[in-house]
Amino acid sequence: MKFRYSSDFKTLDTKGRMIKRPILILELKAKDGTIIEAPALVDSGADKTHINFEYAAVLGVKLGSECNSTGIGEGKVPGYLGTLSFKIKNTDIEMDVPATYIRSSNVQVLLGREVFFDNFKIIFEQSNDTFELIKKK
């Protein structure tokens, strides 16, 4: 399944062009049953999935033990272990992945390698502004 890179229209590269990223739109089920759409960066540089802490209350996620993450902010960023359940918009792909809920103004959702990448062959074609998810058998 191919997807287009997308841009937030705010971030520019060194040549003044909009930066495009491999973003999936996730459908998250809130504790009241409504569906929330959240953009998620498919991040091959992230070991784990990270999600902004503010989603935990809305989704009704039971948070586990406290932990620290590195590489997504200055020094160690505190967070809490949990699970992220989602459906990728306009697909039949539904997943539950372990996630760290962090307090960061820079992170909404980062889909990291643990579990998510284990389930797909992922092909990034930045020159074509596309990326592809191929389900592993």
C-alpha cells in the first residue's frame, strides 16, 4: 500500500523548500467512542513508538511504569509505558503497539521500529514523495 509524503507547510529545508515526511493518518478510538485522527511520522530512527502524553487521558489508556527516552529532546525525556491501538485511515490495517507517552511539544505520534516495523516491509522513496507498507506474511 503506497502513501504520499506530506508537509506541515511550516518547516523549510536549507533551500527554502517545504520539508515532506512519511506521515500516516491514524484513527484512534477515544474512551467516549469517537474517532480521533492523528498524524504519525513513520520514523525508522526511533527504536520505540512515542505519543504525546495528552492523548492518554482522551484515549483512556492505562499507563504503566515511568521510563526515560533519549533522542527526541534534550537529554532524557520522561514518559510512561502504555499501548497505542490504531487503524491506519483508509486501510484495513489495525494494530496495537507498545508506546511511550511523553510530555513534549515536538512529538504528536512517532511510529518507531518496535512491533510496527516488524509487521511490514517499508520502502521509503523520498525522491518520489512516497512510501510503501507491505504486510509481512
